[in-house]
Amino acid sequence: MAPCGMADINPRRIAGIVLAPVVCVALLVTGVIALLFGYGLTGDMTMDHADVDFVYLLGTVLVCALAAVAAYRIAGLLWARGWWALVAVLVPAVVFAILQLDERFGKWESGLVWLAGLAAVLAVASVLARRGLLRAAWIVGVLGVIVVADVAVLVQLWSSSGMDGEEVVMLDRAYAPLWLLFALADYDFGLDPASWHIGDSLDLREVGYPLFSMSALGYVVRAMRGEPKLPAAEVV
């Protein structure tokens, strides 16, 4: 039997927790670069603009899904386990929210709403995963991520407006639940004439919110998936 104290601390678990923020941020940066690069490749003016925008929307969905799977796999390789992994993945989100406190135009409110919503979604998904309900954890997590991102976008754009020539055009609040979709597709679907202004106002938050959230979700679900059996040499 190994002596108690430092001997019962698993370095792999500590590494999995410490590296959690790094993994999520790295996946966020990689995903955004991939989306911008892909959008640039499809940005030929000879192509129909709406088609290009829908490619951007579908690309965002694909990149978010790949980020979640990658985070899940990496968490497994790093042996990330326990509730501290949940705290760790939220560190970049907390930093982001703090950096928004001196921003205007609804950005700081949006950052705080996103942080609070993401923490709640990850907590629920963690409880489900810890109970062995992995499918439920993924379903609740993905739906929660979408809702939180949508609400965060809504909060930032609630009083937003754009210029149509010399005339100020307010975003139609009746379509507020669709603003995230408008931002990703850059297309109004015949509903909101000022929707072209949404993507410029968000500064890639329409991608950043779901992309980081999905990475964090994948990492947390793997970390909370249940305690593995330790090798005999590590049993205290």
C-alpha cells in the first residue's frame, strides 16, 4: 500500500485539468481559422452570395461537431476526471466575460449571459454524464449550447441598428430568436431587412459562442463519464 500524501495524487489527472482551458481555446482558434479560410475559398464573386453564406452556416455546424469530438478524445487521452475539469474549462469563458465589462453596445451583458448560461448547461450535462446517461448529456448539452448562444446574441443585439443609406434601420425584435441564424447565414430569409448588420455587430461571436461551448461540452462529458479503475500500483 502506497503512503498517503503526494503519492495519491495522479499527475495525469492534474495535467488533464490544467490543460483543459488550453485545449478548449486551441480548438476555438483552430475552428475559427478553418472557417475563415474555408469561407475565403468559397468567396469567389462569381458564386451566388446566398450559397456561400449557407456553406458558412453548415461549416460552422461541422466545425463545432468536430471540436466537441476532438475535445472528448483529448480529455480521454489526458485522463481528465472530476468536477475540477468543469471549473477548468470555464476559465477562458470567465476571462472573456471580464474583458467585456468595459465594452459597450450590449457586449458586456452578452458576455455575462453567455458565461452564466454555459456554466449551467455544463453543470447539467456533467451530472447526467456522471450518472452514466451519456446520450442525455450530449442532447441536453448541445441543445443548451444553442439556446445560450442564441440568448447571448439576442441580448447584445436587442437595441442594435444599422444604416440603410442615410436612414437608420432598427433590427426587428419580432425575429430576435432567429438573429443567431441570421448571423451565421448572413441572410434574412425574407424576414428582417436589417439582418445584414448582425454579423458585423457580433465580431464572430456567432461562431465563438457555440464553438467554444461545444469544445467545453465534449471535454466535460468525457471527464465526468465515470471514474476509471486505477492500475494496481496506483491504488492507495
